[in-house]
Amino acid sequence: MAEGFAVASAVEGHYNGNITWFVILSCLMAAMGGVIFGYDIGISGGVTSMESFLKRFFHEVYVKMNEDTKISNYCKFDSQLLTSFTSSLYIAGLFASFSASFVTRVFGRKPSILTGGAAFLAGSALGGAASNVFMLILGRVLLGVGVGFANQSVPLYLSEMAPPRYRGAFSNGFQFSVGIGALSANLINYGTEKIKGGWGWRVSLAMGAVPASILTLGALLLPETPNSLIQSHDGQEKAKSMLQLVRGTPSVQAELDDLIKANANTKNIRHPFRSITQVKYRPQLIMAMAIPFFQQVTGINVIAFYAPVLFRTIGLGESASLMSAVVTGVIGCSSTFISMLIVDKLGRRTLFLVGGIQMFVSQVMVGGIMAAKLGDHGGLSKGYAYAVLLSICIYVAGFGWSWGPLGWLVPSEIYPLEIRSAGQSITVAVSFIFTIAVAQTSLTMLCHLKSGIFFFFGGWVAVMTAFVYLLLPETKSIPIEQMDRVWREHWFWKRVVGQEQETMKST
């Protein structure tokens, strides 16, 4: 029997279980899916600020940045071709996420993770060897397929393998691994920018093959989740054995019974995407769309994709801009790690609300400084430039322990088994749709709105904070298979699902 750390049973003493080394190692390997996502976010922003990369593939931007003295500071990087380099990955990921839903539901979580790692590996190799824009963007498409499959399957894998009481910490490991990937990319960009000969960007793009190889090879060794064993293979005995292994105790019958009951409900669901539109799933459907939408309009991807570009806009040099991106990466990883430690103690709502207030205040500070001190030409003084950097660090910290990890955690834990794969696909698809929109429009918005772009995203942060306060119930420590009760007990959603239950009883 696997040894582990004793964990009190979940809500109402219902489930037994330990945190075992087996489940820790399995989740660490699966979380490499977050590393490849974060690595791409960091790499794409870094290489698009490297002059050698711009000169080779985006010469118009290179000329505007170095030779056009009349163009506004805010408009130097405004190029639809340049933003297409970033957003092409997310367009591919959007379509891949729906294929991933079918694979995850029918074949299991493990095959989806394997497919994601292999596609990202191929895309990294093609990007590093690119000789023209076509090869570059084709490599991005393959990366997008990898990210689409990984983002669909990894959060589900983590939430299903984790003990209910510590599900938040385990699931937040996905966002922590995204932060590790982004930080690694920023460090690599800082080093490769200094390579003489102008080919450092090739190293940056090709190094994505390292985490992709680990994920691909690791996926071959990963165990399937008990939920998936029951759903995909109807293997109750296999599921029981796996539960005993991952929980570190032979007493898993209560949890197994809930899984079997949840799986029985899936037998009547032939079209999960159609079923999720039913009234009884209305709260989950709204959250599946609202949470990833809000996560993208926090403005974090303006920082994540274009941090070096933004820092160059306010007057920092190429190396200083890349190092500033490293600093924000360290802050993001640290705050996400803190979130892992406290999310199951303080709860999801508390972190959402505190992080939202923190992000709103810091965005107003950044917008105010840039509006008052940064014109169309010249740069900020060193003092104001570092004040902007400090404010951005405060903003990144707020995102790192709130909307960053919780934007993935909460959707992954609220769906019943019969619509779980479909719900997660909707979450990933909505995330990709608005990631594409933000990536494709951010540099144009920066050009036209100038400092107002920070007030724009700050307004959305205020809206989403109010949304959480009013409409999101607390989900900490609730076993996934009992999650439907939080909607029946919520002041607003009980009116929706309560009416559906009354209708079902009357018929």
C-alpha cells in the first residue's frame, strides 16, 4: 500500500484518504502541461522584442522601432502580422480543444495529455528551425494543438486525482506550473538575447521541446484517473484499485460509490454539449463561460505576451526590458505558490476578492503614471519607469493568487461527471477565443488608447470582482461528485436549479 501523509476525510467525514507520493508524482508529471503553456506565453513576448527576430520576420516593426522618429511610443509595435504570430497558437488551440473533449471523454485523460505533449514537441522543433513567416506560424499552430489538448485534460486530471480537502492546492499547481514555464522562458530570453550573431531567438523557440519531451514521455507512464477508468472503460475494479493506490487506504468504498453513481448518470447523456444547456446545468454553463472570459480581460495577457514590449515602450532598453519580465515572472510564481498554500484554508472567494481589489488599484496606478508622464515621444524618467514596474509587480502578484490559478481551478471542480469533459472544453474554448481577441488587439489598443488601456482592463476587474461577490459560491473542501449542492444552497442559483427540480417532480 502506498505510504502518504495523513489527511482528514473530506466534508462530513465522507471520504477517507491520504496524500500519497504516488499521487504527488503523478500530478507533478501532468502539471508539465502547464509548463508548456507558460513557456510559450513567456517566449512569444520575449522574442517579439528581440531586434534580430523582428529584422528577419517583421521588418516593418523593426524599422518603426529603430528608424521612425515621428511615430508615437505607444504605436511602435502595432502590427497585425506581429500579433498574428502570437494569436495563431490560440486559434489552433481553440479548435483543438473540441477534439480534445472527445478524446478525453472517450479514451481518457492520459491520451489527451500525450497528444498535447507530442504536438508541442513538433511545434517547438519547427519554430526553432523556421526560415520564413510561414514556417514560424505553422510551428505556432502545432504548439496551439499541444496547448489545446493539455489545457483541456490537465486541469481535469489534477482535480480528479487530488484528495477533496486539498484539491485546491493540487489544481492550483497547474497555474504554478504555467508560472514556472513563463519564468523559465523569460530567463532563457534574457540569456539568448545576448548571443552574438542574432540567432538567439532560435534557441528560445526550440527549447520548448524540453518540457514537451518530459510531458510526452511522462504521459506514457501516468496512471489514468479513477473517474476516467469508470467513465471510459466501465472498469469498477480497476477504479477501486486505483483509488486505493492514490488515496493510500483500502477504505475507498464511499468515494467509489459516488463515482459509480455519477457514471450511471452519464449513460443517459449521448450529447454532452447539448445536455449542458439544460436548466439544471445553467450555473455551471454560465461559470464555464464567465470565468475564462473574466480571466482574459483582467489584462494579464497584455503583460504576459508583451511585457518586454511594454517596458520598451516606457523607455527601458532591450536587456532591461527582458530582465523586468523576469522580475514579474518571479513575482507571479511566488504569489501562485502562496495561493497553493492558502486556497484550501481561506477559500476561493476570499482570494478572488482580495486579488481583484489589488489588481484594480495597481492598474489605475499604472494608467495614471503613464497618462501624466509618458507622451508620444521620449520616455519616462528612471524613477517613474520603476514606479510603473513596481505597480505591475503588485498587479501580477494579485493575479497570481487569484484569477490566475482560480480561473482554472474553479471550472475544473464544478462540473458533474456527465458533462465534465464538455464543460472543460467550453472553458478552454472561451479562454482561447478571448486570448485571441486580446492578443490580436492589444498592441492596436495600446496605440489608440495609450495609457487608457489600463483603465479599460481595470474597469473589467471591478466588474468581475462584483460578479464573484454576488454569484460565485464557495467550493472549498466539497467533493466533486457532491458539488451540485452548492448551487442548491446559493441565494441566487437555488432559484434556477430549484425551479428545474420542481418541474421534474411535477412531471
